Amino acid sequence: MIFRTVLVTISLFIGTSCQSHVEKKTSIQEPQSSKPISKLTDQDLEKFETAYFASGCFWCVEAIFESVKGVKEVVSGYSGGTEKNPTYEQVGGGMTSHAEAVKVYYDPKIISFTALVQVFFGSHDPTTLNRQGPDRGAQYRSVAFYKNDNEKIIIESYIKALEDQNVYDGAPITTEVTEFSKFYDAEDYHQDYERKHPDNSYITNVSVPRLNRFKENFQDFLKEDSH
């Protein structure tokens, strides 16, 4: 998998490949960490803006956005499809048109939507169609959702900048730019999965290396406790 530091200056970075031999994500375990995970109430979250992205396994994507300053909460779920109330078994099995996605609650006084788009493109490979690391299928496709014309312009302008700077060495960006419609929360056991299951082999072999690569290249974006 290729990761690039894609800030305003569009500098280059080629990361190491994720290990492909990991246990199936459908092998769900009980939480191994007893560390309490604080959650904001729905009333608290109403004060913040929301953004939606899909870039592979939502366990990985949730952990990445959780580490970003100005991000108040991240929810794993499903979006981009037409089926109502999809389940993990349906989405993960490729039986729906949804992608594994995240809902990002953020404070626009601290971080902008543009910066979140930078985080999105800088934390995955947007040139691999229907695939991210060891996860394959349309449910793992790259999608940047927009809620209004301004967000659409920001996403499309950033993609153009990446292409103009030849950041991916001529490889076409396959990210879908899709108008947001509906987000379905994933089952409770998927929320904060990386923190709850630090010894899961998928987490240690895929999620944590992906998160660490992001942290190494986006240090200015990180919360104080995420360094």
C-alpha cells in the first residue's frame, strides 16, 4: 500500500507495504482492553460539524481520524449504498452497495474540512480500485462524501492538485466523489475497535502500522496525546 504526505505543498512519501497475511476481520473477539473509552453525548456532538469518508477497513480509518486535533468523535459505519439498515455481515460479504465508512465530528474552529480531506488522502492509497491493503471488494473502496457544493469543490480541487503534481506517478486516482445521503452506524462492537482489541492480529499487522505511518507524516495534525 502506498501512503503519501499530501499537504498543501504536496510532498512525496512512499510507505512500507502492509502485511497481507492476517486473520479475517470477521473473526470478532471480546474486548481485550479494560481502558475506559469516553464518549460524548449526542447533545455534545450537536455542536460540531460532520464529515464522511471511506478508505478501507473502518477500524483503521476511525483510529486515524481519532488522532487528529479538532476531531471530537469518530463513528464507524456504512454509507454510499442504497440498502437500508445494512449489517456488517452483509457489507463485509459484498452483499450491499455500501462501503465501510466513518462519520467524523469536528470543530471547524480547530480544523477545517480542507484539512480533513488532506488527512483522508494522506492516510490511504486512493489509486487502488476497490481495495485497501489486504482488504478487497467494493465495500473497501475510496470515497470522499460531500454535503454541499463547497465541500465538493474542495475535494475535486484537491484531487486536481494531486494529479497536477503527479503525486501518484501517473496512477489514476479512483476515489469516488459522492454526494452524502445516509450513514448507518456499525454495530457497537466495531466502535473503537482498535483500542479495544490491541492484540488482534489484524490490528497489530494492518491498523497500527497504517496509523503510525500517518502519525509520522502528519505530526502537526495530531492531538497532544496522539504523538
